[in-house]
Amino acid sequence: MRHDHFIGKYEAELKFHLSEPDAFLQRITAAGAQSFHLDNREIDCYYELPGFPLINHGVSMCIREMQPSGIKLWIVKGPDASECEAINIEDCEKVASMVKKLGFVPSLRMEKNRSIYFLGRYHITIDHLPTLGHFAEIAIMTDDESALPSLLQELQQKAQALGLNESMREKRSYRQMLSQT
């Protein structure tokens, strides 16, 4: 999934609950958003190390398969909340086997439907998780950690321009939300 929108070690990201996803889609389309991948089914399999849970150290590791786009990724987030690195992989089952040989075990399987759009230098996702509802994420990647505070301010302004407000904001990851349901 090599695209300029996804290059960088750090991700400035804001997530919002969407009560009216179709209205939000109309707003981003009117603002000039271009579709990248639509209606992908994403399956994330998270892994933990027994006796040394990654989640306790602010780290998550997952293998993601996206259909129908065919994109397969190995993703590691953390320990800083904005750190996110991903690589394309050929075979999810082979990587899962390798990870298991290193002692990791599957800890969570999460499915969501996701559409990705580009609006200028931002990428916007519209997600639906069956037990959690609809969400929008507005994000930008960077290799410059010092740029994160200003990028987050920029994202807040863009979110407001697109009709998203602080009362809709969700600061937890999907994984955290699922563990609390």
C-alpha cells in the first residue's frame, strides 16, 4: 500500500463517532475528497506475548488483510500513541506462522468495513464496526515527531470544517473500545 499519504513513522489522527455517515460522506465529497479504496472488509488479527503483554507497554501488533483491495499489512503501533509503522506483506498466514514461532499468540480478531479518501494531504477513513457503529478518522503521516502538535491543530480545524466537533470525538482505539464492551 505504497502511497504518499501513508509514508511516515508518526500518524497525527483524530477519530469521531458518526451518527450520520452518509451526510459526512456528502460533506467530504463536496470538499473535493477523492476515493482511494471503497468498502473494504478489513480483518485485523492482534498478537500478544504471554507473560509480557505488548498492550501493557503501549504497543500493538497486528496482521491486516483487506478485501477486495488485496492489501496485506503487518502493523506495529506505539509505544508513543502517534507511532505507527506498517509494511506490505505477501502472505498473512506465513507472517502469522512466523510471529507464532517467536512466541506470540493471537489475542483479538477485529473486523471492520472501511472506505479511504484523500482530501489534500489528509487521509480520511469512514469505518463501520458491527458492535461499535460508524466512525471517521482524519489523519496525516509524518517522519517529524516535533510536527505532531501543529498537525493535530490542523486536523482539528479540518474536522470542524467538515462538520465534526469535540462532542463527537473518540480518543480510544477500536481495540480499547472492544475490550470495554
